[in-house]
Amino acid sequence: MFDLEGARRVALRELNAMISEVEALYAALFDRATRCQGWVVRDVVAHTGLAALRQAEAFRRAQVGNMEPPEHPGVPGLDVAGTIAQLHQGVQEIDEALAGLSRR
């Protein structure tokens, strides 16, 4: 079983590995189909970035005793650069949120 710091390391390792993979793709490959029926690469990347952002918000709320889940606005229609930027932001925010939990 993971402790909080171990879970943080794994989450960051996996998210950063995804960033490395998607940053190496040609923009045209973002519209390629995936194994997720009806989803293209851009959808998976956008979903992952947004999930990290929402999870980070849930962790920040939990730190102050708010157990209400954050709203899920849906995945915004971003271009390739915006989709990758959202993933980077998600990694940063999940790292900061988990670091905040581990200091408690």
C-alpha cells in the first residue's frame, strides 16, 4: 500500500511520462483515434489534465475540511498547445496539493 508521499511520486512520475510522450507527438497525431471509443489523443490528454486539476482542487478542499467535490465543467475545446499546457498545469497543481497534504 502507498503512503501519501509514495502516491505523490507515482502520480508525478506517470503524469510527467505522459507529458514527455505527448510533447514528442506531431500536432496531427492529436486527432488520431485511441482505444477509447470515440476519443482521439487530444481527448485523452485533455481529460487527464482536467482530472489532475479537479483532483488537486478536491485535495485543497479536503485540507480545510470541505468534502464537497469540485465542479466538473467538462473538457474545454483547446488546441494542441493549450491541451499540453493544461496537462502541465494539472501536474503542478496535483504536486502542490499533495505536498500540502503531506505537511499536515
